[in-house]
Amino acid sequence: MTKKPVFALVGAVNHGKSSIAATLVEQGNIGVSADPGMTQVCQKIEHHSSEFVLWDTPGFQDPRTMLAELGSQLSEARKPLAVLQRFSEKYASTNTFEAEREVCKVLQDEPAILYVIDSSKPLRKIHEAEMELLMLTGLPRLAILNPTAFPEHESEWRAKLGQRFGVVAAFNAHQASAHDRIALVRTLATVVDKWRDALSRIADEIENDWAHRVNESAHIIVDLVAKSIGHTRRVRVAPGEDKQPLIDAAKRGFHADLQQNERVLHSKLQSLFLHDKVGLADKVEFTYLNDLFNSETWQVFGLPWWALLSGGVSVGAVVGGTTGAKIGAGGEVAMPSGIPLTVGALAGVLVGGVGGGVGAMYWGKSVAQPAVTEGEKPSTLTAMPQSFLRNTFGYLSQTGTTITIGPIQGKNFAYVLIDRAIGLVTHLAHRTHAVSGVETLHAADIKQELDSRNASADHWPKSLTTCCEIFLEKTRKKIATPADLEAFENKLARHIHKVVEG
Ligand SMILES: Nc1nc2c(ncn2[C@@H]2O[C@H](COP(=O)(O)OP(=O)(O)OP(=O)(O)O)[C@@H](O)[C@H]2O)c(=O)[nH]1
Ligand SMILES: [Mg+2]
């Protein structure tokens, strides 16, 4: 059986070797640091699903002295790796050439060399010695340009690399997309002949895995939406018991259920994109996740982009004036995007036009308000005259009654959930595993990112909105078939594909 492909990341201190490793294999626990000399010993890294091995190394610390000692031996040797082996043995019980010996240990595994270069840094003699040593190993080689800032020295690096490295690839550890990872593996397939087929298969696997993740994200988003828009909570009221405190408590519980559903969805998305395994310090803080019912978040996610342009006043003017929004029979307003907003939502916008904060609050509350029904007869208790309630449900006073909280009345609720989820998917899909540090996501940033990609629900193509509306309508009526779910899932998956690739 042929050995599986093995690669060794070599390059000068602090040029981004560990960062490339982290991004390429999507692992956040590889030591990356701004302090030079972070990697002291070699680390063997296996890709989570593909059959290849990556060695992270400290790189050479003193390649000029090493080259002076070994240069002529290496250039004359039939087996350069044996020369390196003897070199390692010679210094084995000393503290000389520690980093070099670590690299040599890995080179005995006959890897293909990935020579990492930060092309924002100048090329020096030490780097030329490094390149020379790598060339003399006789191992297959690929140079990777990974500028950590503006690549002002790229041309001088390329000039020197050309003589010793057949192929030079660009791969930015902080920005590389799945597409870039796949492209790098395909490039490697052209460099290492003996692993050409294996590497092509690996590239295919990564491509399929990525497509699966996107499809799966659409699946779990649709699942969450179906679950959330139909969600209800019941509370039993004993004869003579005061209902209102029970209703208020049940509403709080109802909102907590929906928040929990969303939290579960978001952690599933994190796992899907392999961002849940990073150490605590690297965790993204999704602060907006805690405020599904926060009025501000609702405003950010529920309003079309044009309504957010310049705050409340113009929102009122735009809705009331130029767009000519119509109130339909169902008390809904058709916005230019075709996404219906409830009258309550519109009122929120309009009130917002007059008095900013109040409008935002009303907006948030109105759209996130669940239906409240008593017994079997649906009624929005809070909106009905007490006399009517007494007459209609009086007979229940002997035995008590059951009150159902939910489902959410605002039709925009589903779109808020979907936008937030796709925003998170977009963020996770573009976050490389080399990027560390706590990052706080704000709802407004997510919305802006989606809008900049024409991806939020108010930018959707009509066919997607129509499909979504059919799915929502049937789900609300509890008549959605698996085929309806699948149809929406497929369309949403195609949309997410475009968004994450854009
Ligand atoms: N902006 C930016 N910074 C990067 C990129 N790649 C690496 N860095 C930063 O460069 C520094 C060094 O990165 P490492 O991956 O630790 O470099 P290394 O070559 O493994 O370093 P040693 O193990 O110390 O030899 C870290 O602060 C990284 O965050 C990149 O693509 N863009
Ligand atoms: Mg390192």
C-alpha cells in the first residue's frame, strides 16, 4: 500500500507556518503566536476527514551555519536524507541546532515540503540559505506566499524562489476560503507525482465535505424554523385562579424555549463548521444570540435594508410615502421585497419615525408576540374585551381551563431566524482556524455582512421567497409534507452556497 501523503511546513520563524496548518486542516488548537519561536518541536497533524498528514515544524533557526557545514555533502550525496540523519545524530546530545534537528527528524518521513513565506517581510541571506538547504534535500517542494501585511517584498521572494521551487502558491492563512483550501490541495497534486491521485481524491473529499456542510446547514435551519414557528406552550389555570400572572410566566417560558431552540441551532452550526473545538480563548462570542426578543435585534433583522438607511424618520417617510406599501386583507403589508410585515411591525416603523426608541420597542414586541388562546377556542385574550371572554369561557370556570401560548404571530419571525442563522453560517464559513482571540458578533454586523452580499431575506430572489412562503404557510397550517420541506431546503442550500462562496 502506498503511504498516505505527508507534508512538512518549513519556513522562517514567525512566517505563519502554524497558521497555515490551522487553516488547512481546520483546527484551532495549533499554537499560533505573534511571539517568534512559538513552535519549538514538530507537531503531527492529521486532517479530520482526509487521508493526509501535516507536520508543523519550528523551521530552521540557523540555516546559514547548517548550510556551511552540510552544503557540499548534500549536493554530492545520493541520499541527502542520510546526510541529514548523520547531522542530527552528531548533535543529538547537545543543545546545538535544536530546531534544525527537529526539522530533519520530520524530513526523514520523506514529506513534500511546504515552504511558508511572509512576503510582507524582506528576503535576507538567512532565507536564501534556508531555500538552498530545502532544495538540497531533493524532496518535492511548493512555496506558499502568506503575507501577514501588504506583500511589498513579493517580487524579490518570487525571483529567488523561481530558481529553487517549481511552484509558488498564494494562500492566506487568515482569509483562505474552503475554495482556496481545495485549490491548494489540487496544486499539491500537480507537484507530487506519486500522490497525484491521492491528492485529487482528497481535494474531492474536501469539496464534498464542504457541500455537505452547506446542505446540512440549510437542513438544520429549516428544521429550526419549522419547530419555532409552530411552537406553543400550555398552562393550566385552576378554577378561580388569576390568569394573567400565569400567562405572563408562560410567555416568558415560551420565549425562553425559542431562544433555547436558536441556541441549539447555532451550536449545531458551530460544530458543523468545526468552530466548537477551539479553546475557550478563541471562542466567538455570539452576544446577539441571547437577545432573540430584544427589540433592537428585531429591528436590525426584521426590517428591510432600505428601512434602516437613515434611522427612524426616513423609515416612516419611506414606508408611508415612496414605496406605497399596501395593507392587505390579512392585515399585512407587502414590502418591496415581497416579505410581509405585520401591521404591528409597520406601526412600529411608523412610531419609530416619530420617536425612535419607542418605535423600536413596539416593533420588537409586536412581532415577537405569541398568540394566546384559551381552551379549544382560539382567541387573542389580551386583545379581547373582558366581557366577551367571560361569556365565552365562563363555563370553563367550574373546571378550570388551559391556556395555550403561541405560536408567534408575526410572520417576519421566520425571516429573522433565517437571516440570523445564515449570517452566522457566513461568518463561520469565512472564519479561518488560524484566527484566534475572542470575537464578538453583533446583530448589526451580521445584517450588514448579509446585505453587502445581497443575501438577507429582503434581497432574496423571488423564487426563494415564494418557496419559503409556501413552506411557512403550510407549516403553520400543519400540512407541510416532506417534499415541501425538501423543496425549501434545497433552494435555501443553493442560496447559502452562493453566499458563502461570494
Ligand atoms: N494578518 C495575518 N497574520 C498572520 C497570517 N498568518 C500568520 N499571521 C500572524 O503571524 C504571526 C506568526 O504566525 P505563526 O503561525 O505562529 O507563525 P510560525 O511560522 O508558526 O511561527 P513560529 O512557530 O514562531 O516559527 C501570528 O501573530 C499570526 O497571527 C495571515 O495570513 N494574516
Ligand atoms: Mg509555529
